[in-house]
Amino acid sequence: MNRSKATPYVFLAPAVILFLLFTAYPIAASIVLSFQKFEGGSYVFTGFDNYIRLIHDSIFQTALVNTFIIFILQVPFMLLLSMILANVLNSQLLRLKGFFRVSFFLPAVTSLVAYSLLFSVLLQDNGLINELITNLGMAAIPWLTDGTWAKISIVLAMTWRWTGYNMIIYLAALQNIPHEMYEAAKMDGAGKIRQFFSITIPSLKPVILFTGILSTIGTLQLFDEPFNLTGGGPANSTMTLGLYIYENGFEYFDFNYASAVAYVVVMLVAVLSIIQFKVTGDK
């Protein structure tokens, strides 16, 4: 009897041990690091000095503003585009649905580094996109050398990669909405637009919240695109919080300050997630 009671714990033990070693311990250690400073060959407790330093750090403030600009530009546009594509691909009139679904979802399974490098080649001053633009008689666009256009380049790259991913989530949710609801609305005289806002949107509200929170977390942790496309430039115009954490931790080896920045990101994610819950009416 005792052996049978202990059996589940034996099977759970490897997963619990790995979780404690590689998840719980790093989280606790990084929290402690954020309140310390490396001096004289050892870590010294300094209280909130690292967090106070953030207030006066102009690069951190620039990274914070850049991250929120990209967040505001990219996330709503991407989620709206994903929902529109999902509605189109859910239509009974569309043929070759499988082909279009795979085509739109394919960018989501490509390597982050590979697709970032692909966009860096396409968006060079003498790249393919500028070649096409100049052939149409327009001036070339400084995609990666101008601060504003560099942000737009990152937004375009992220939208290309993640739209299909969110589209599949919306498509799965749309297929669970009873078709009879649309037929009843049609009989009552509701058009396609009224059906979309009165049936589709309310039915997708939990899924919209889910994709919104995932996209928020991903954008606040944004690293691959600015690192590979622009390196945070020009003049820190694409420096993000994720890239700033990397630079402090793995270029300057200031892990204490990097940990403080990381937990500011955690707090921002928590606040934005709570706001999204409140906006959607979920408790």
C-alpha cells in the first residue's frame, strides 16, 4: 500500500526537480541579483539602487519608448489582419483552403534568425524591395538607416511572421461558432458586418484576449528582430527592452542591472495583461 502511494511521486519527481533547477531557482536567483551589485569580487546587497538607476538611464527610457511604439503599431494591426484572414479562410465559398492556410502559417515555423536575416537583405538600401520601388519611379526608402523607417521595418517583419500564427488560432475558434447563429441573424435581416460585430467578435472574445496577452508578452520581450535587422540602431532608435537586457547581461556582464530591467518587463506584462482583462470584461 505504501509503495503504491509513493509511485505517483516517483514519476513526478524528475519533472519537479527539473522545474526547480531550471525554472524556480533561476527566477529566485535573478530576483536576488536585481537587488545586488558586484563589488570587490563579491555580490553586495544594494537595495533598490538598480531600480533607481533605471529612472535616470536615458537608454532604458529610449528602449521603453521604442518597445511601446512597436507594440502599439504592431499588435492591434496584426491581430486585426489575423482576424480578417481567418474570416476569409472560414468562408464556404473559398477554394484551396488548405493551400492558403499552410501558406499563411508557414512564416510562423521559420527560424527567427533566418527570417530576420532575410528581411535585412530585402530591406537594404540596394535590396530587392528598393529595387522594385525605384523601378516604379519612386525614391528608395531608408528602411534600416532611418529611425522611423527602422521601426516600421521591424513592425513589417513581425507582422509577416506572426499573422498566420494568430490566424490559425482565430480560425479554430471560428469553426466552433454554430453556423445556425449566422443563419438566424441572416433571417432577422442582419448583414455580414452586423453579424461580424454581433456574433463573431463576442464569440471570439476569450480568444482575442488570449492572443492579445501572448502578443503583448512577445512584443515586450522583443529581441531577435532588432538584434538581427538593425542591432538597435540607428542611434538606439530600435533599442528594445529585450535587446537592452541582452546588452547589459552578455556584453557588459552587468547581470544585476539586467535582472532589474527584466523584472520591470515582468511588471509591465502584468499591468498590461490586467488592463486587457478589464477591457474585455473578464474577471
